[in-house]
Amino acid sequence: MAEIRHIFNEVHFELVRRIAEGGMGIVYEARQRGANRFEKRVAVKLIREEYSEIDEFRDNFIGEALLAADLIHANIVQIYHLGEISGQYFMVMEFVDGLTVDELVRKHVELQMSIPVDIAVFIAARVCRGLAYAHRKRRKDHRPLNIVHRDVNPKNVIVSPNGEVKLTDFGIAKALDLMHDGEGQIIPGKPEYTSPEQANYECTDARADLFSLGAVLSEVLLGHNIFLAEDHQATWNNVRHMPTPHFPSLRSDINGHLNSILTKSLEKKRGDRYSSALEMLYDMERFLYNEGFGPSSEKVAGYMNSFLEPNLVKSQAAHRLI
């Protein structure tokens, strides 16, 4: 770590702390320094040194940066820069100071609380907005990029204290001419959030991300993943074959409309799912705003800040796990 800090100091980045790590990369909070005391809080993602010399991993890391750099949307973490130091690649990203949805769910479970239904659907709808934008993205020559994120899961969604919701980590996405997707040979993504077609080694399209988003939304509402089993094979088997539950029987304030959204997003056959992220988004927004009012970023910000209060106690919770 000390050696990495020294190297990055030479290019005006001070690594502050490690905030996340995955199979291929490590993410640090960092300070970017410039002239006249300029300072900006950023995130720096490093490809692990052992993968830097492997063509496939290096090319995918570069592909992620090239892809995400052109994804400029309020609900997607922005990529600012791709660099290389002593053969080790890194990318500089927007820093989002908040909780991942995984952390948010875990904290609620620990406190025996449930996330309010409207907050849960608002978070999913904002992710869906980001996906709708990414799925429709075209190259400069107007050819569709055919982006599929393939790793929509609670650790890749961040909610800030300002009520912002951001999708991140396009590291295993597939996109025209940019990423090595490996479809037909590997099952990309975390097993409990993969679509049935991913679990069957089939080629994916945008509808795979909608299945994953349905799994995330159900987890935010219930406090647990409905497909997770004792091992990967059993989990993939659940994804392929487990009947979709009737969600109102698992949480009483899930109504029929929300149950239909969850059920449609989690259809085993992709042709039975929402045809696009826009269609799913419209349905969620009808659920949220059909009566003319509903949650906003400000309401989520208020909830996040009250939830993050250090003196929060169980007895103050209006919503509890059912």
C-alpha cells in the first residue's frame, strides 16, 4: 500500500483508504490535487497487479473505462480518466459518498427494520433509468452498442445522503467491440442475481439486466435474496426453476401492482419479461406517482440521513420486517 501511495503521489493523487475490492480490481477513495490548492475527492480503481499482464483482464479493464467514460447520466457513476503507471492500469471515477444497497439492506436487517416500499421502488426506478440510458446508447457512428451490464446487484448500486442513486461497475458488461464477453463459456455475475439465460450459458440481451434488477428490488423489500442457496449450482437451479413467490404473502404492504412488477421482471422466459428498461421504468413510476405524488430524491435524502443518525434505535422505526 505504501508503494502504491508513493506512485500515485507522483501523478497528483493521494490514496486515502480502500473502499471496495472485487475479483479483478480494488477501489480507493482519493484526493486529486492541482494548481492553487485545487483538490477534488474522487475514486480510483486499480486493476490488480497480477492481472495487469494478462491480456484478457487488461483489455476488459480498458474496455470498461472506454465504455463507461461515454455513459454520462445522473444514475451512473461517471468515469473521468484512464491512466497507466509502471504497467498498472487505473481509472479515476466519480466518488459517491453513501451506502451501497447491500450495506443499506444489511443495516436494516440488523436493526430488524424494513426499507419503506416507496423508497425501495424509488431506488430500483433510478437504477432502471440508468439502465434504460445504457441499453439505448449508440456509438458515434450511430451503431447500437448493445450494452448489457450483466452484474446488476446490491453492491453495485450506491445511495447517497443527498438521495442520489448510482449504478456502477461495468467491469463484466458486454458491448459492441469493447469487451470480451465469454458468453457460452462462463456464467457472468453473482449467481443469485443472474438471469436464467445467464445461468443456462446463453447469450444475453438487455432483458437479463431487468431480471437482475427484479432480484435486487425483491431483496430490498424482503431483506434477503430469494434465489440464494447453499452453493452456486443450487442457486443457479433456483434462478432457472424456482417458482416466483406471491410477494404480498411475504410482506403485507406489497400490493397487487408492485407484485405484478416483481413477477414480470422475474419471468423465466425473457420474452415474458418487460421488453425494455423503459417499459419497466414506466410501470414503476406509475406505481410511485399514480396518485399525483410520491417519493423524491429529497425524501430519500431525508430517509438516508435519519437512518444514518448514530442514535437511531429500533423503537423509532416505523417500518419493521414482517
